[in-house]
Amino acid sequence: MRPLGTAAVLIVSLASVACVEGFINEVEPVTLPEVSERARALHESALVADLHADSLLFRRDLTKRVSRGHVDVPRLREGGVGLQVLGVVTRVYAGTNLDRNEASGFDLVTLLGCVSLRRACFGGAFERVEEQAGLLAKNVARDGDLLWIRTKADLATLRERRAANANVVGVSLGIEGAHALEGDPANLEQAFALGVRMIGLAHFFDNAYAGSAHGVEKGGLSRVGRRTLARMEQLGITVDLAHSSPTAIDETLATVSKPVVVSHGGVKGTCDNLRTLSDDHVRAIAAGGGVIGIGYWEAAICGTKPEHWARAVRHVADLVGDEHVGLGSDYDGATTVGFDTSQLAALTQALLDAGFEENAIRRILGGNVLRVLAQTLP
Ligand SMILES: [Zn+2]
């Protein structure tokens, strides 16, 4: 009876994590613009790149299409996505909000780890990085047309292979919150070895590296934060300012020598809250050659329709040019969105409707992200 018992526990656990995911990564469908032939052709001719999704957290086989959540590889292909950056989330405390979070409480990633019988149930934050990197490796091994992007050469291979075969999708790995490194410089080296190529120093709470936009102190960079940034740039790990406090953003921009990204967010110009960037920060990020990924959820764009997204893109483009804005979905990041990744052609239509010309649209859809990665990757 024992194998049956184990199987029953496994089935219940997997059902639970699916249930949790169905509840927190919702699609509340919005009316999408009708995608014209022109928009469809333009979308297919672009290399669409999304800077941030948290899909690894939910332990799905991403090579299989499912009806919950926002991202899997079949849906990426249907949505014409050529590059998806996947973030690793290691701690989210119950009651997390945009305004003020302590770095303590009941950790929901632990809960998710326990219901799916993963190491994350007991392991530390860095073990969660190792585990999610392992999950990405498993997905890449399952699908010969998934290409893990770790170097500039991989980016070139992605362009070449995708030109011949639209099924080829690049994936890359990032971390949300340097607390995942647990203060140990060796963990940064190990993260790089595991394939991590993007790190946002802060997530929803202040940590030993940097202040969070949603923390208690909302301070700047610590000494270890500065050392970590310097080593990230040496290794070829892209600096991500999403969730950083305004002071941490200022101090990071004064420190770095390469372009940075904001992997998922919005702008105060169209949606003013603690999660979004001031015009001054948009200008400073653009001055360094960086790119701002605009999300599709309410707190990022004050709406969930493609036209709300295009309005934020237009704000950045009018302020600093269309070379500094891109896609930053935050899919599967406990977000409620109006469309999943299979429906991204609607964004191209929204950009045409907002009056952008075709080359600008190709840059916004992915060209800008690829330009920055080509400058930051090893
Ligand atoms: Zn996030």
C-alpha cells in the first residue's frame, strides 16, 4: 500500500500547488484590439523579448501547455516570444504590499515549497536559487528548441536559429532580491555558474544589499551591495532596478558603468505609486543606455488593457526616445492580467494604434532588450 500512499500524497500536493497558482496568477480577460494583418506580420518579424516572468516558482513542466498561469513554452511560441527572462523569487512574506514591508513573517515561498514537496519547504534562500535553476535546466533538456542564453554568443545563436525556425525560444535566468545570496560572495559566483544573468538587488523588503521601494527604511546601497554590483558587472550579470527604492536607484546609477534594466514596472507619468518610476529616473536610466520593461498589471499601468500598456510606452518614448522601453510582463508573479503571453500580438496592434512606426515597434518589442543584453552579457 505504501507506493499508493506516496502517489496519493504527490497527487494531493501537485493539485494544491496548481490550486494556489490558479488563485494568484489570474487572467481576467479584457477586450483586445483586433490584430490586423499588418500588426501580425510585424509581430512575427520582430524578436519579441520579455524581461521578467516568475513561472519557475510553480514547478510546472513549462514545455507543456496548461490552462492556468500566464506562461508556458507553447504559449510563448503562440505569442511570438523569442526571449523570456525568468526570475527566481526566494522570499515573499504574507501580507506583502507596495507601501511598507518588514523582512519577516510567514514566508509564502516556504508554503509553496511544502505543498509541492520541494527543498524550498526547508531550504535557505540560496537553495531556492539552485532549485529553480535546476528546474530551468530540466525544461531546456526537454525541448531542443529552448536555448538558455548565458553569453553574447548565445544571443547571436538565438538570432540565427530563430531566423530559420520560429519555434526557437531563448530563456534566461534572473534573481529578484540579492537576499537570495545570503551575504556570501561565493554565492554570487555560484549563481553565475548556475546561469544567473540578471539580479535585482532588492525585492519587496529592505535587505543587506539595498533598500526596497516597498521596505521600511527604503534606503540606498550598503557596502556589500556596492561590492555585489561591481562583481555583477565584471561577471556579466545585468543590473535590474525593479523594486529598488528611489535612493537605491540613484546610488546604483551613480555606481554602474554598463546599461541597466528595470525588468518589470511602470512609470509615474501614467500610473503614480511606489512601484513606478519618476520621470527623473526614466531620464537617468535612458542616459546610461538602459531599458525599462513595462508590465501589464494594474499597479504598473493603472489598467490591464494593451492600450494602458501602450500609453506607458508612449510616455517613456516621448520623454527619452523609443530606444529605452520594452516588455516587462511580471507574468506568473502573483499578478492579475488581461491577457496571457499567447496573446502578445495585441501589444503590437496597440503600438500601431498609438502611432509608433514599424522600426520603433521592433525596438520596443525586443530590440532594445537585446541591445542591452549584448552590452552586459559575458
Ligand atoms: Zn517583482
